Amino acid sequence: MLLVRSWSSKLLPFSISITRSSSSRRPFSLRAFCMAAEAAKVKKRVGTHNGSFHCDEALGCFMIRLTDKFCNAEIVRTRDPQVLDTLDAVLDVGGVYDPTCDRYDHHQKGFHEIFGHGFTTKLSSAGLVYKHFGLEIIAKELNLDKTHADVRHLYLAVYKSFMEAIDAIDNGINQYETDQPPRYVNNTGLSSRVGRLNLNWLDPDQSPEKENEAFHRAMELAGGEFLENVRFHARSWLPARSIVMETLSAREKVDASGEIIQLKQFCPWKLHLFELEEALKIEPSIKYVLYEDDRSKHWRVQAVAVSPDKFESRKPLPSPWRGLRDDELSKEADIPGCVFVHMSGFIGGNLTYEGALAMARAALKF
């Protein structure tokens, strides 16, 4: 086994092999997930296939090493059934899905496992690892118990925003139901970038050691982006969700209609609003969101779109106001302090909160 220098400049043990060989460096330290005492324990061995690799097994191998059970496990890359039978876990090879003995392949006939929770995409090996270990990984990142509500929220959000695409691409599932060819080629996604880390067919060195190094880089790339996604959700998405939840709870204090909400603190609110409206079965739906602009300190009144991916508003600001500014707008709306209304009616502004609220209330009556 080699000792390699991690990003934190500490020496950590790491080994990865293709049946008989070991590799060099391990730049992702996993220090947030594995205690130093793990180094003294007998290492588990996790298997996946050798040869050309894809994003799903690279990510699956990275994620499973974040768990207590397989922390810092050795990665063994082989298709030899006799070797695979001796390993503590096997991903993306072997033709068996059985979490009771940590077998996580998805290629076998009759495999139709999905994540559940409303998701219907067939899982890849990465999706299987996430399904069974994702709660533990996220709980460690949040420093919370696996049963905490925030852990569950992130578990589902990370699958939706990150993991499901890995599963779908590996299983050849189109993003859109259409017979039309795409208008452009997109090879910038994570799965494409991991694929390009495979050895160049013209490279004279096609040795297991060289292949092993390439797979390690794929683990580092896929795993790094996975952790970035988890941490974004923990540090930005989750606090924003809490703000929107509190805002929705207080909506009838803003206006008796329940169709206007006020953000006490601006945050990315749009996706949360749609998801929470559905989860909380809010009726009638929210039409306008009020918030203070950080730069101008003026107040905005923004019309909510009909859906997250549409520009059309549920109830745009009134047509007579659109394109007007300042005194002309204030006169037309009969509301002091108006600043502007966009030509499409999706957003407007006022010097004060009271003025923005008056604009929203008046717009509801149009």
C-alpha cells in the first residue's frame, strides 16, 4: 500500500488494484467522513470491473468509501468471478443486486430497481449505493442523525438534482420523449467528462496500472462534484427552503387572500415555492412575492411563474402598468413610490414595502 499526500497535506493510506496491482495517489482525503482510527483497522475490499469505466461505478466507489462500513476500502477492479466472490462489496459487475451481501450490479436480466419517493428512473450502480448509503453520507455532512428531517430533505434533493441524471445516462434513458434529433451536441456533463478519462486507444501504455490511475482520477472527479452538490444543498438550498417555509406559513398575515408572500430575507425561492406549495397543498396558489432588493434597497413585487421552467406568470402585473416608470407609473396605478414594471409584467418595483404590497394587492383585483 502506498502513502499519498491528500489536499489537507496529511498522509493517508490508500490502495486500489486491478486484480493484482496497486496504484499511486489518493488526493481526496475523506477527512470529513472517516476518523483517523479507521486507518488502524483491517481494510474492506470493494470490487468493480476493470476495462473501460463509466461515471456510475466511479461515483459508486467513491461514495461507498464515505461510509463507516467501507471507509477507505481498497478498490479491486476485476471481472474474475472467483475474485469478486472474496470481496466485501461489488459494484457494477457480477450480475447480482443484493444489499444484504453488498452486491450492487444493475446489468442483469430482471433488474428494475428504482429510487422510489416518486422517482421512476432505473438505478445504476451509483444510484444503488446512494439509495442504501445516501442517508448516512448526508447525515455525516450535516452532523445530524439519519432520522433528522433535514437529512431526508437533502437525501431527496440531491437525488433529484444530481444522482438521477447519472442513473438515466448510464441506463440509456433519454431526457426528453421525442423522435427529433438534438439541436446541438452536449458533452460537457459529468458522465461525458468521466468517460474522457479512459485511456486513449492510441496510448502505447495500456497497462493495468495506467488504467488504474485513470479510474482513480474518475473517482476523484465524480466524487468531488457529488460532495460539492451535497454541500451546496446543505449550505444554500436548505437555509433557503427554511426561509420559504416560514414565509408561506405567514402568508395570511401579509394579505388575507393568502396569495402574496413577503421574504424577510432574499434567497433563491422559486423551486422551493413550487415544491412546498405541492407538498403543503396550498390553495389558492401564490401569485406575488415581495422582497427587498439588496442593492437599491427598493422593494420588488415579482409574479410567480406558472411552473419552474416557464416564463409565463400565473398573474402578471396589470397590462396598463407595463413599461411605465416612476411618476407616470404611480399616477397610472394610483400608488405612490412606484419605480417600474417590466414590459412582460413579471416584476415591478416600489420605493417602500407598503407600496410594493399595495401594487400586489391592486394587481390581484385586475
